[in-house]
Amino acid sequence: MLIENEIILEIKAVNSMEPVFTAQLITYLKLADKKLGYLINFNVSLLKDGFRRIVNKF
């Protein structure tokens, strides 16, 4: 999902965050030439534990 044409949002509902999910988001950031992305997993007891912020280093 692209928010305000600036932030890429990847939403998941999985038991564990796999490294491939982070790699996917980094790829999306590079291909779209965007700087900031969030990976959010809704399958956690505390939602704050499901957030991961990724910054694309140009």
C-alpha cells in the first residue's frame, strides 16, 4: 500500500516475521524510489511488537 505517495506500508498477519518480508519491503522501496516503509504484523498480542520501520538508504 502506498500512503501519500511517500510511505510504503506492508501489512501481514503471520505467526513470525521472516527475514524475507523485510527483504520484500526493501525491494519495494528501491523499485518505487521511496525512502520510508513500514512492515506491520497484526498477529501479535501487543500491536507495538508487530511494527518494523525500514528506511531505504539511497
